[in-house]
Amino acid sequence: MKLKNLLKVQYQGIDLLSRMSSRGTRPSPPPSPPERPASRDSQDSMEDYWSEVKNIEEDGQRGHEDLLERGSMDEAELEEAWLQDAGLSTLVSGALGEGPAEALLSTLTRSQAAMVKKRVDNYTLTVRKRSKQPTRHVRDIFSTPDTSVRQMCPPCPPPQDTSDSLSFEVPYSEGTTAHHRGRQGDCLDCQRIRRDDHDLPTFQLPRPKLGLTRIQDLSCEDMKKIGYISLIELTTFYDGLGIELKRNRAARSKARGDGIFGVPLTTLLENDQKKFPGSKVPLVFRKLLSKLEQTGLQTEGILRVPGSASRVKHLRQELEQKLYEDRFDWEQVRHNDAAGLLKMFIRELPYPLLTLQHAPAFSAAQNISSPRQQIQALHLLIMLLPEPNRDTLKALLEFLRKVVAYEEKNRMGLWNVSMIVAPNLFTYRGKNAKQEEIQGAAGAAHLVRLLITYQDLLWTVPCFLISHVRKLNEAGASKKPPSSEKTKRKLLLMRRKTTEREKTERSGLTDLRQGVIRVHAPLHAKISMAIQLDNETKAKDVMARFDYENGRGTRNTSRRPRQYLFEVGGNIGERSLDPETHLLDVYHVNPHCEWVLKPTTT
């Protein structure tokens, strides 16, 4: 009873603080009940959040925080870890000119370069104070002048029109001082979003001529470079907003190496891939989501109503023993028990799904008043997540969107779902964990709401990041001379093959004119085709032409894997093209790429 009363005081207090911070200094009276009867008190009550916290505490499992070995890091170690994750470790090792660092530095914007300079400078000063040993001065690396601290726009009343589109063309850090003003002079960017489901802005996905690029459309090497640039951009972005980007130390763990619950994602996937090659989401997670989607989406309170603690404990033990032997009986699993197992899996991960390193950056996004910039921060953070975390989070959010779609049946609105998922997704560790959780409860639930609502946008790679990767690849190619006789022979062989292929292609074309590309389709009867591009030629047109030329009938197309057009090589590793991509624009941006029609790997 004491715990229940404490939780009641906590969520009432956070509701009051939230209303005070978002609507003025004086507490406002609670709003009238929502007209929609489908979801329970979805606008202002945090009751579902604290009920979920109570269930977790009674369950006695909260993230295996005892498994983490923590240690203090001084500023030099923190800066060194940041530079390493940004692909710039050579700046502190003194080996500038080797590896990708020099190429990466040559492609940064002025603001990004100033941020890197600031991190290197802080590292240098800290090391000097600590050990008095000579270190390389930041002036030896950069000639970029310091930039002044950008001032945030003063708070403004919320605007009436919340429909807008996001630009993917310009780095987000370049827009931290550019605020959109309404007719009354109000700042359209500085609206603090309330928790009413209807109050979220409608941001449309842009339609660039180079096509939308999903995360899975890029090669692993290109996505690795996206991660480098995203970390530099996120740090620059937060600095422009006046937010200090804190960072947790990458903790070592004594986590289990086998089993299911309490096992790192990477270990689970390694085990899964032995039986199911190409698995991107842990098998148990996929099975639980499938069970809930098949039979639980219309169950009232599917995520809110806890299952039987004894049944969940028994099912967990059976999953550990029987899942990989295909002996587990999924028919015995009830809806609410499956939901309980799903949440238990997430919170018992030894390394949080949102990662320990980036957890402070996710929490800091709660303090951004602009909805546009909150989404931009989350966008960059998604780009930073390791692939297993990103794929697992994506599967979870897709499921949660389906739960919300059945709100009329399951009485689980967007705010209800967000409140219940947040305590499982955002783990608070350390001696001040309870205080941090009380202060961040509403903000954590709001971030989950944004992740669910804008997930299609968040898993699309911004054009400015892809442009940056192209420049990085070009700079790296121009600065990478052959390092050995073996490399020289390999390059010579590649050039010969390229020359022979070009001669073969020219024999089929009397005049290889500007804007003519040759598309290779290894799986088609006609494996190569020359195509003249114009301003209206799209990737889907090439796909359709190959289908027509090869006489594919509508009866058999469903049996064949869908094939997409790829740009390969040149200034990109590999990119699957959106069917709406204008090919002439890609041709101008990447004139030396190859064009290949093939199935995707996902």
C-alpha cells in the first residue's frame, strides 16, 4: 500500500510539473476528460506509466544493472571515446594522413569542423593538465576559426498550423538559429508539444529527385560512415541549441553468453543466424511480436493489463529450454502473458536497446522545445544506433503502431501505449535513478510517442548525410595511393577488366552519348540494356522496361523476388534506388557508378 501511495504522489507531481513547464509558471487546472472514449485518460494522466513501474518493481527485474562494471572516466577519456566513435581516433594518436580521418575532416561543414576542433582542444588541455606530456596542438589540425555560441529563440506561444515538411537537404545543425515565424511573429519551431494525441505536427516525408533512401538501402560500409558523420552532426546540433551532449562510458558486462533473456542482442543474433541465416531481429522477439499481432491486437488493455506472474515465469523457463529445439508450444501463451514476456525481454537486455552510450542524448532530446528539432535529434540518434539495436527497435515500433491502429478495440491510445513502453525502454541506473525517473517520466513517454508516430521518417537517411558520404568516398579515393605491389597489381587487373567491359558495351552502341546508361540485370534473360535518360526517367521505368523486354507475364511475377535498380560504385558503395528516383539526377551526381537490377537482401 505504501508503494502504491508513493507512486500516486509521484505521477501526480510529474503531471503538475509538466503542465507548469509547458503552459506557464502557474499550475493549470486539469483539462476536461477527452471526448474519445476508446483510450483511458490519454491526455494528462501518468497513471499508466507509474502502474507499469509498479509492475516492473514487483517483478524484481530491471535491466540487470548489477552486471555492468562501471568506472569513472575523465574528460580526456570521454573525448577520446567520442573521437573514436566519430572515426577520428587518429587525431589523438598522431597518425593524421592515415585511414579515413583526413578524408572525413576535408568534408565537414564549418560548424562541424569547429565542433571537432573543440573536442580535440578539450582533449589536449585535459591531457596536459593530467600528465604534463606534450601533445599535438589543435592548430596543427584545423585552421577553422572558433564559432560564437548560438542563442536559442525565446519561448513563443504555440502556432495554429502544425502541418509542415522536413528538409533533408541541409544539415540540421545549420538550422539551429533559423526559426520559422508565423503571421503574428510567433516562432513556429518553439512550440512545446502537449500530450494530446491530436496535437502532434504532421511532417510530410520529402520527395527528393535523388529518391528516398531507407537505412536498409545502403551498404554496411556506407552506413558505418553515416554513423561517423551523424555523431559529429548530432554533437554540433546540440551545441547550437545550447545543450551539453553527455555520454556514458561503454560498460563491460558479465552478461550471459547463451540462453535468451538477459543476453546481449549481438550474441542472440549470432546464435539465431546459425539456424536462420540473415536474421536481423532476435528469434524470440519476432515470435512474441507475431503471437501478439495474430491474436492480441484487439484484446482490451493488451499492453496495460499484466499477465499472471507465475505463468510468465513458467513460460520464460520453457522458452529458455525449448525455443531453439522447436518444442515450445505457442498455443499455450495467452495475450497478456506474451506482452509481459516482450516487455521483460526489453528491460532485461544487459545493454539497453537505446544503448548505454547514447542514453543521455535521448534524454536530452526531452529538453528541446521545438517539435521539429526534437524529431531531428531523434533522427540522428537512430542513425547512430548499432544495427541490431536499430532493427529490433524498428520491429517494436512497427508493432506498437499496429496496437494504436486498433485503439477502438483494445482501448490503447497512442499516449497509453507510450506511457507503458517508456519505463521498459528508458532505464535509469545509479543512486539517483528514482529521482531521474520521476523527473523524466513524462518526457520519456513523449519520446516514445514521437518514435511511434514518425518512424517512417526516422528510418529514412537524410540526403545531406548521403551527400556527405559521397564526398567522403571521393576524398578517400583521391587520397589513397597504392600501398604495395600487390595492391598495384590488383588495381591494374581491375582497370583491364573495366576497359574490356567498356569495349564490349560500346560494341552494342554506335555512339555512347551523354545521358546514356547501361543497366545490368544478371537474373534476366536480357542481361544488359542501354537506356537514354531524360528529365522524367525514373527507376520504376527501367524496372518496367526490363519486365516488358523479357516478356514477364503477370501470372508468374508473384513467384519471383522483386528486383530493384541499384547504383553501385563511383562515390557510393551501393544504394538501392527508390522507384520514384529521377535517374538523370543520380547520373549527374555519380557519373561513374554501375547500374544493376537485382533483388534486395532484406
